[in-house]
Amino acid sequence: MQKKRAYSGALNALRFLGPGMLVTVGFIDPGNWATNVAAGSQFGYLLLWVITISTVMLILLQHNAAHLGIVTGSCLAESATQHLPAWLSRSVLGSAVIAAIATAFAEILGGAIALQMLFHLPLKIGAALTTVVSLALLVWNSYRRLEKLIIGFVSLIGLAFIAEMFLIDTDWVTAAKGWVTPALPHGSILIVMGVLGAVVMPHNLFLHSEVIQSRQWNIQGESAIQSHLKYEWLDTLFSMIVGWMINSAMILLAAATFFKANIVVTSLEQAQDMLRPILGNNGPLAATIFAFALLCAGLTASVTAGMAGSSIYAGMFNKHYDIHTRTSKIGVAITLGCAFLAILFVTNSYTALILSQVLLSIQLPFTIVLQVYLTSSPKVMGSHANTPRGKILLWTIAIIVIVLNLILLRNTFTA
């Protein structure tokens, strides 16, 4: 009987896997590749701790965002419109749309770079193809189909990095220390901020609450809410750990190859090219796997960025995301269209990728403060409002992010 219950529980948990994976794609995207390769090539294993602390923050924040969607039946953007003065909600959500465009910029650019690596396509043509394919996937697929597709792509990215790990010589003792020992080597603050912005992403907080609320579990009663909160936590925890492993693998790869060879990487194309001579006979295979995984990341993350930007835009009008409605279509067009147009003016793709992640990090405090305010409000959440301990944890995360941003701004304007 116990085995039967355990088996039934495992099946129930599997039924709820999906929303967390949609979010995971957002923090294993091309922007992460750029910041993680920069971190590993410049500082070796020293900045692995940023992946660890960012993922812990992410687990708590994403669970909290999903909590809002399950309990209220509204996403974060809709809740902001419903419970804040119009001038304030429009300002915060407007900045979040800009952050989603910056995200889509990084995703489309990453896909274009991967196509250039694999098929020698010009960057602008690759960007156009990535944009068109992403639009097609958004228009022709439902949530459930997208979840299955993206779980497949995340699996491919994970398998690609597992294969890469077998091709390099990693210093696991130093890596283990790096994961748990905070360090800020000279000149690392911009990279630290970039990594933080690439892992804890504002558009993902909006996206998670949107995907969760689309299932309308709140109308099924209190017992259903409690049950779904439990399984959502498992989905979020599992998905974020997968993301932590893949992000860590990116830094490990860069540290074990480029840092070890005293090579500072200034482009993802350079990273792929340098893998060939560094790894000898394994170089061509490693370079191809690197490009293939980047393509998977760029395509899937472009889809979720478009969905997130459209969700935020629709939420400004107190509407759910639905690609078949005019509002959501406009939101997708704004997000992916503006991102593609920005790419046409890029002269240094690697620097652009990193700066796009820094932009996300600058917007992030506004989204976190908005989310914690709403989920702490009994008016919004009823009996499911954040507990005192939950408030302390979430506000601590907000303060950490704000302090890091102030350090970034100081360093930027005093450089």
C-alpha cells in the first residue's frame, strides 16, 4: 500500500512539472552564456558562488511569484494593475517590458551567434530566422505544448554540457570551494552583477506567475490551492537546481579551458574557436556541442521572453496572456520586434550580451519590491499572505540586490 501511495505521489508530482522549466530556460539563456564564460575565463572558479546564491534567491522568488498566481488567479502584472495606482503600476510594468525586450535581445542574438557558428550565416540573417521561428512557436503552440517542447530543449542543453564535462579536466576541489566561498576579486563587480541579472531575471518572475495562474487553480477551493502549492514547490526546486547545474557547467568549462590557458574571452565565437586547439582531438566535437547547445538556449529563451513581455503588456490592461488576443499579439510584437531592431545596430555582440544582463539587474529591484509588497498583503493574498519569516527572507533578498546595484552604479560613474 505504501509503495502504491508513493508511486501515485510521484505521478502527481510529474503532472505538475512544466512551469518551472519554462522559467529555467530564462536563466540558461545566451545572456548567461556570455556572463558565465566571462566569469570563468577571467576569474576561474572564484565566482561560482554567485551562481549558488543567485539560485537560492531565485528559488525563493520564483516560488513566491507562483504562490501569487495560484492563490489569486492573477499574474504579477495583473495584480499590480489591480492593486496599485495607475501611475505607479504603469511605471513599474513599463520598465519590466523594457527588461523583457533586453532579455529577448540577448536570446535572439545568442541564437544568431549559434547559427553563425554552425552554418556561417550572417548575424542579422540568423537573428531574423531566430525571431521568425520564435514567433511561429508562440503563435502555433499552447502552454502545454510549449512546456513539453521546452523540457525537451532543456534536456538537450543539459546533455550537451554533460558531454562537455567529459571532454575537459576540471579542478573539482577548487570548484567545490568556489561554490560556497564568496569572493570579489578586483574588477569583478560588473561580471558579478551580470551573472546576478542573468540568473535572477525580472521577466521570469512575471512569466512564472502568468503560467501558473493560467491553470486557474484558485477557483477549485482551498484544498486544491494547498495541494498545488506543494507540487509547485517541487517543480520550482527541481527546475532551479537543473538551472544551477547548467550555469555552473558553463563557468567550469570556461575556467578549465580559457582561464587555465590565460585566455580572456571577449566573444562567444572566440570561445568556440578557442576550444578547438585547447582540447586537441576533442576540440572540434566540443566546439560543435557548444554551438548546438547555444542554439537550443537561444530559440527556447526567445520564446519565453516573448511570452513574458506579452504577459506584462497584457497585464497593464488587466488582461491575461493569450496569444490569440490582440493585446497579447501586440505585446509579443513589441518584445521580439524591438529586440530584433536593436540587434541591427549591434557592433560588439559579446559586450551587448553582458550589458543586457546588467540592465536586467538594474530593473530587478523594482520587480522584487512589487512582488514582495503584493504577496505580503492580506488584501491581495488573504490567509496566504507571506509569513513574518517569509517577509524577512524576501526583503533580505531585495536589500542585497539593491546594494549590489548601488555598487554597480558607483563603479560605473567613477570608472
